Amino acid sequence: MRHILFAFALVLFASQAFGQQVVIRNPEIQQLVQQVNADSLKKYTEKLASFHSRHTLNTDAKNGMIAAQNYVKAKFTEFATKSKGRMTANIEEFVVPGDGRRIVADAKVGNVIARLPGTNPNDPRIIVVSGHLDSRNKDVMDAAGAAPGANDDGSGVALVLELARILASTEFPATLLFVAFTGEEQGLKGATYLADKAKAESWKIEAVLNNDIVGNSSSSETNISNNTVMRVFSETIPLAEDERGAALRRSINSDNDSPSRQLARYIKELGERYVDQMEVKLIYRNDRFLRGGDQTPFMRNGFTAVRMSEMNENFLYQHENVRVENGIQYGDLPEFMDFEYLRKVAAVNLAAAASLGQSAGMPQEVKIDVRGLTNSSTLSWKAPIHGNPKGYYVLMRETSSSMWEKKFYTEATQLKLPYSKDNYFFAVQSVSEHGTESLPVIPTPLSR
Ligand SMILES: [Zn+2]
């Protein structure tokens, strides 16, 4: 494996000159990615959209939100049978206080969560894959009217279900959490509850892959139809940044290197490695313009989170009442979705989540030596706390480049490169025995 990895690094390095990209897929992850199925996703979505309304404040146990929660929990429980008793599913209920805005009075609501514990009991890392179960129509306070929410966000929940189905039988060191949030449309209530709890209990959430509106491939108004592009939104300046963090960011110019941005790059790299005919477009904002999503409360609490979404939204179907007006059909119905597209978005999520789960974890105390004036760059780091990596990649890119451009493989915990830190950005990621990379960590200055 050592030689293979080394050869891989050399090939990557050499191939730059020829403009070629070498695609090496880990067979285990490739095999998982291939299991993502458009028909399963369609079935889940149609079932979710068949409930009359999944409004957060809807309490209909037969054909409303409660029934939908029970459905998601039942699917999680069904998939858990493949986990040798490891995966558990529950509806985590809590009271969301009335806020005089989108929550009229105190209400008991619930997130539906499946938890697949890691195989290493000493490894605290948690990877979250999420979507929101609640839906809405034009009037966000209408808990009784029809709100099928097929794409917003039946698509995200269907994706979460499909990943739970496929990953239930895997044995990765890190814990995977599959979450169908409530209360997104009422002000990110379910995600806020879980993110606050995770912070209070010091959970080691390494990544939140939030999926909201991921199953349509053609736009209203501009009539663009393209099922080969998706978006991943990542924050630029961390919402949780304090004064010290801001000072460090300004001094090392890491404005384009937030942990969330590293995760977005990772998703693009891994997603495009394993999923054909899909481009992952990095959007340098934490959500669509002036809008938000369930990743936001996690960012606020200092966790690394991104939002994934389709490239071309159709606003005839989003937050609209189901109706025909002037011959035009409105409403968020499954017939307007593209399940082959949703399959690819789910596959990108799976490639990233499985790789994170299988990885050896992030290197610690990553430093770049600034003790002398040199035209080389020396990076040093320590092994991940819990994993046992085979080696490391030192990543490098031009300061004007969006993605990491070169990977240098080493089995040491220090590397000197004949490239000036004045002209490039660097980071370090661990490489597991399977060849799977961790999230990259950017260096801080080693000045004494
Ligand atoms: Zn949504």
C-alpha cells in the first residue's frame, strides 16, 4: 500500500504537466456509491409527499407530520436490521418555545434520528447527514393546508434515508448520524436544538452535510435544464469566529480556508472522484443570498457544516400552494422532480460521508515554520488523536486558486518543500490504510 500511495502522489504530481487527472477509486467506497438507487429515492419522496402536510405544527397522526415522523423512524428501524444491532432510531422530542413569530405557542416537536456508532469506541468523531422533514405552503403559518414538500425538503430526507439504508451495514471508526430535522421553515428549530445540545455536551462533530432542495434539475424563468451540476455552500468567515480567530485569519490570510470551505472542497474532490457526470460547484457563501438553512445553527456553534442544494431552482414549486393558475401547475409535487439527478446528489453525499467515516481523522497541531527567511516551506504536524493513518498528504495551491492543486505524500510528520509560503497556501490531511483522506487542516505559524 505504501508504494501504491507513493506512486499515486507521484502520478498526481507528474500529471499536472499534461493536464490529466488520475482517478483512483477505493473499491469499498465505490461499491457503496453504486448502491444509491433512483427508484428507492423516488419511493421515499412519493411517500413523504403523500402526507397531507408535514408542517412543523401539524399534529395529524394519520396523514400529517406525526405520521411522517413515524414513517421515517420505521424506515430507519428497517435499515438498522443490517447493522448487527448497532444502528438505533428514535424521534427526539423537545418543546420549542413560542416566539410570537413562526411558533405561535410552546409546541412539542421532534427530530427523527438514526445513529450508527463507530467501531472504535475511543473515536469520538461524528459525521452528520441531514435534511428537513417539515414542509410549508405559501402561508408559513398554515399547518392544516396541503403542503406536499416533495423537493423542499422531501428530497433531502429521501437522501438521508437512502444513505442510512446503504451505510447501515458498514463498519467505520467514526459515528454516523442520519437526521430528519423538524422546524426548518419555522426558523431552524430542530437544527438549533440539536446543534445547541451537541455544543453543550461537547460532541466532536467533524462535519455536517446538510441537504435542502436537492432533487430538481430545471429552473423556472431562465429555463435551464442541467442534471450534471450541484452546489455546496460554505461559510467564508466563520459565524463562530472570535477576536482571536479573526486576528489569526487576518495575519495568515486564511479568508478562503475556513473549516467549512475545506469540507466543501473535500466534498467536491470526493464527489467528483466517485460520481460520474456530476460537477460540484463551490459557492462562497453559507447559503443562498440572504437565506439560511439547517447548517447555520451548527456553524453558529463552531461546527464545520455545509449546505448542498440543486443548481437550478424552480420557484413555481417552492413554497407554493398546489393549484393550477392560468394553465400553470404550482406546488411542490414529486412529478416535477428528477430522481436520476437526486441519485447523483445522494451519491456525492455518500462518497464524502463514507470517506470521512473511514478516514483516520485530522492531523493535529499542524504548523508551518516561520522562524527564518527561506524560499522553502517546512510543515510539521502530529498524528490524529484516535485514528492510525498510513501517511499524510501535504496539499498546496496557488493563492488565487479555489481547489488544492498538488498533493505530496509522506509517512513522516514533517515535510520540507521547495516552494515559498509567500506564494502558496498549504494544508495537511491524513491518509488511512485504505488510502482515504481526512479533512485537511491549514497550518498556523510556528514562530519559536
Ligand atoms: Zn428547505
